[in-house]
Amino acid sequence: MEKSVNYGGHHDDLNLEATKLRLGLPGIISSDIGYEKQSSSASTVVVVRNNKRASPVGIMTQESSSKSHSNVSDARNGDPNSHHQPPAKAQVVGWPPIRSFRRNSFQQKKTDQGDGAGMYVKVSMDGAPYLRKVDLKVYKSYPELLTALENMFKFTIGEYSEREGYNRSEYAPTYEDKDGDWMLVGDVPWDMFIFSCKRLRIMKGSEARGLGCL
Amino acid sequence: MNYFPDEVLEHVFDFVASHRDRNAVSLVCRLWHRVERLSRQRVFVGNCYALSPQILIARFPGLKSLTLKGKPHFADFNLVPHDWGGYVQPWIEALSNSRIGLEELRLKRMVVSDESLELLSRSFANFKSLVLVSCEGFTTVGLAAIAANCRFLRELDLQENEIDDHSGHWLSCFPDSCTSLISLNFACLKGEINLAALERLVARSPNLRSLRLNRAVPLETLQNILMRAPQLVDLGTGSYVHDPDSETYNKLKHTILKCKSIRNLSGFLEVAPRCLPAIYPICLNLTSLNLSYAAGIHGSELVKLIRHCAKLQRLWILDCIGDKGLEVVASTCKELQELRVFPSDPFGVGHAAVTENGLVAISVGCPKLHSLLYFCQQMTNAALIAVAKNCPNFIRFRLCILDPTKPDPVTMQPLDNGFGAIVQSCKRLRRLSLSGLLTDWVFLYIGMYAEQLEMLSVAFAGDSDKGMLYVLNGCKKLRKLEIRDSPFGNKALLTDVGKYETMRSLWMSSCEVTLGGCKTLAKEMPRLNVEIINEHDQMEIGSDEQRVEKMYLYRTLVGPRKDAPEFVWTL
């Protein structure tokens, strides 16, 4: 069923000695194999830089002027004889080859953990006409966050104590966690707080004092 | 052998387990063919379009376990349009209309609808095991049907599927009478879960050996579950986040000490690294660890964790482990057989990545390594040559350099010699994926040395038709060849058309193959389906000189498929 295939028209061009691999450094091998060798069209053209291949950035081939169909977001027309630079982050469809499920879960992780996109949550304050948004990723600890909130809404928050919450002040910062419960800011470690905080609310007045008294 | 009654032959064939061996047995003579097919219980269909359900049912009336694969491999990487095909519905319909007592169904890259799952759950009284890998098209409604209707369900294993989450209540659909579960994996589900139902389910499943949770299951629930199921062998945590000073975490530490059977660990989809010490006691006995979705563990915590895992045979990890981390793996995990290093930041700047140094370190420390998937920043010929020398036992070698045409950064040469060393040294190599700057030479080496090669993946490689011809001519056992963005054209495609009937499939996209070439091939080989995918020029029947965007051909007994969408054209 299978026809035998000539590697080229001329077997002597194949240079079988050259194909004998040795486990040595590339410098030695390359001169044996003759990387600079260019023979007739019958044998393989062995050049380091080739002109024929459609590169991921869509450099046009020598043969035709039809558009490269490598599905690249920014296809550039390049001089086929130029040494091409590595593509500057041109995203090639389907590269690197990771499953869509894994790929999608990383985009999601990035939004969850706020890499690049930030971890923005809404902040409401009782009595304020509109809500604000803060990026939790920017802060490393509770005092930093609370100071930022104080500046944003022009109020002061008292000291946090495990026993009395924010009892000294008129306001208490609270947050809604993943289960939908309203919690007092400050009880759990900061890392855990970032994960579970969905939105912030600064409570005021008797409601706040009520929380502090729990 | 003609003097033996059939039962004796059948008994002998019982010891012949692998699909290939059984296929070989069935080719010996008519008698053996008959005995074999009547006694066959497990069937593997690598391409669902190679045959029809009717053929399957007619040949194997005793079928109990069916594995089906649908879309071509490159569909995993978004190279195949959405409605291409691979529907399981006709199979389930046909099987349910027959007398086949299906017990196990394993699907990969297929489109599965809720309707299919519902029909499946109602059609086979003894149905025991459903495994779905990389499938899509169904929702938690379909899962609810499986839970509710499969009275003897032992295994529900969902791996990396795209599932629409309508509610977490499918878990509550397992009736109280269902106590047969051995394996449950819903890690890929994105939505909420009825935690109480989960705990009750675990409590009434004494045979539960494998449990993989999704992100919605918090640490408290994990604690409760492990209390009830200390016999687990395979555990995938959900969200592993808690206050390390809390009562719950303390309880978890003690509970884990009772779980002496855990050998596979995975998950950590969300993780608070300070809670990791609780799992150190199980690390000692782990043979398989999958942290490839645990982006929250890196740096020193990751290394600390690995240092506990001296018996590891399989490790899946993210490249944030770095070369230094891989050196720790090399010095700790002497039994390592399979390593996968995934990119943690596939499109970003290469700050968190591994290079050739990590791989060489692994090859030095882990001589038993036989399966590798390695996404890296760069690779050198010298490194590949060293790896080939240190690890001659590779069966699967998949290298992915994030910049697909990058040469050896030290010598600026193509990686032909490196891969050449791999194929020459690893005589048992069955699967190979190439990347980096590559010329026709690498294909010459593959054709010459890779005698056992069954699957080859090529991207952005080669100079001319000769490359592809070296492979088609040299690799006698080649079954699957997939090529993208490489300069192979009609000459390579048409020189040996008979070869394709010895293979399962060939994929070529963004190559130099033209419509005329494909037409010629289709005409000469009527037992192949030659499918052209043309998304952009919707059925504009251009000239034969026109290059084909994507071609997928496969051998088949049943001719062109009837469910092909508009953009797929079978020649």
C-alpha cells in the first residue's frame, strides 16, 4: 500500500554520515551536519533561517501573495528575507496549546485575585448620596484600608478591639461575605478577608453601636 | 483450536484485556472473530465518526463499557469551530433502543446535552459509571437526572467540562437509597453546591474512594467530609481557605491524620498558604499530586510542600515553581514517572516560568520519568540531548515553548538536534509534540528513529513537503498526525495516500494544502472523509488553487457524516 519515497532524487546528497547523531554539544554536531550546506533542490535545504515558512506573525511567503492564514491578530507584511524578530506579544490563536477550560479558569482567577484588573468592591456609606469603589488589592492590612475609607467619605473610625468592635466611634465598617452575611471588618485575618469580601458598608448611628455591643 | 468448544476460547480470551490485543485476536479467523466479538465487553472508539452506533451494536451485543472520542485534539485549543460535531445523542438513542446493557460510558471531546443525559439515565438499569472529559453542552439539570435515576451509580467523574450551572441542587437528587458511590468528581463545576446534601451523600457512601470537590466547598465542609470518609484514596479539595488559628482548622489537622489512605491529592482552587501544614502528614504517602490549578501556592510554600512528597510518581504543577523548584522536585521525588508543568501566565511577561535548566535537573534526578508535558520559556539543544541521555524511557514527550518558533537561545540554532536526540534515545516513544524553531531535519530524524511513534503534533515547523513526507514514510505506527502553520502542501499530502487508511486521522491547518489537493485525495480514497472547514469564505467555492484553512481527514466505514454544519464540507 505504501510506495517507497525517495528522500530526494539523489541519494548521495543525503549524506547519511551527517545524520548519525552523537550525544555531544551542538557546536560539534552542527559543523558535521553542515548547517551551511545548500545543495540542489533535490535534497533538503538546511538553512537556519528559511524564507518559506509562514511565521506566526504572518510574514508573507515568497511564492504567493495570498494572505497568510495563520489567524494572527496582527499580521504584519514583512520582508521575507529579513530575520524576523520574535513577535511582540501577538496572540496566536490556540497558542500556547492549553485546554480552553484551563485557559478560562486562569482568566477567571485573574479577575478573582485581581491581578491587573484589581479587586474592586463597592463601598456604601449610610446617608451618602452615591457609592464608591475601592480596590482591595492595593491595601496590605486593615489600618490601610480603613484610613483610605476615612479619607474617601470624610469621617473617622475608632479603634478596633475584638471585644468591643468599633464601639468608640459612630461608625462601623462592615462587609458582606460570600454567604451573604454582614460581618464586622477586622475579625478575620486580612488574607481571608480579601477572599470573602464582596462589598463594604459603613454603618452609622445606633445600628453601628448595636453591632459594637454584641 | 477448532476442537475446543467456544467456552474454552472465550475463557482464554478473558485474559486478553487490551483493546489492541483483542482486535488482533479477532483477525485470526472467523471462529475467533465470532467468539471474540460475542464475549467482548469493553469497546474503545477513538473517532465517533469512524463507524455508526448500529455497526457497534451489531458486532458487540455483549457491550457493557463504551469509550467514545469526538472532536479532533486541536479542538481543545479553539481551532475547531463551535458546532463542528461530536454529538453523543445518536449513540445513546441507538443503544437505548437495543438490548445492550450499558454500564459504563466514557466520553472525550463530545457534545453532550441534558436530553442525552436524561435518556442515558433512564435507559440502562445497571448503569454504573459516567466519565466526561472536555465535553460541553450540558447543565446541572442533566447531572440531576443522572443522580436521580441511576440507582446503582458508582462513578460520576467530570473532568474539565464546560458545564452551565443552573443550581447546586443536583446533589440532592441522589436518593437516600443510593449508597453505591465509589467516585465523585465535580471539581469543574463553577457554581454553588448544596453542602448539607453533599455531607449526607458522603455519610451514606461507605465505598467512596475518590472525591474531588469544586471551589464552592469550604474548608469546614471538607473537615466534616473527611471525618465521615477517612478511607478516601483520592481527594480534591475545593476552597482551602481558613484562619489557621481557628477551631475548624485545628479539627482539620486532627482529622487528616486519620486519612491514611490518601494517595492522590488535587484541587486547592483557592488556597490560604498558611493552612497548608495540615496536609503535610498525607504528603508522605502521596503518589500523585495535581497543583496545576493552585495558583495561590507558590514560592517557598510550594517548595516546602514538595519536600514532603518523597513517593510522588505523578506531579502536575504550574511553572511558577521555577527552575529552582524543579531542582527540589528532582532531589525529592525519585520515583517520579510523569511530570506536567503548565503555564501560570500564558500571555504575560515571562517572569514566572521555567527554562531548560529545570528540565535537565529533573532528568538527572528522576530517571524513571516516562511522560512529560513541559511549557517553558526556552529550550536548548544541549539540554534536550542531556535529557535524552538521562531518561531513555520516554513514552510521551511534549514540549511547548511559549514562543513557538524560538531557536536555541545560546547557539541560535534550530532545535532539530535536540529533538533528534530524544527520538534516537527513547526507543519506546509513542507520543511527541514539537515546538521551537525547527527545520525539515527534525522530521528526518523522526522518520528514521521514532519507530513506535503513534501521535505527532507539529506547529510552526519545517521548511518543505519533505518534512511531512519523512514522517509519513518513516513512522510505520503513526496513527494521529496534527499539523498547524507549517509549509506542507499537496505534494506531501498526496504522495502516499494509502497511508491514511492506516491512521486514525490527519489534521492540517494553515498549511499549504489547496482545495484541489484535497479534492484529489478524496477522490482517490473513498474510505476517507476529507473535511474542509471554511469559516470565513462561507462556501465560496473558490478555485482549486485556493489554500484550505483547515482540513481534517479520517478513515471511516460509514462515509460522509450527516450532521456536518454549514462550514464543514466533506469532499
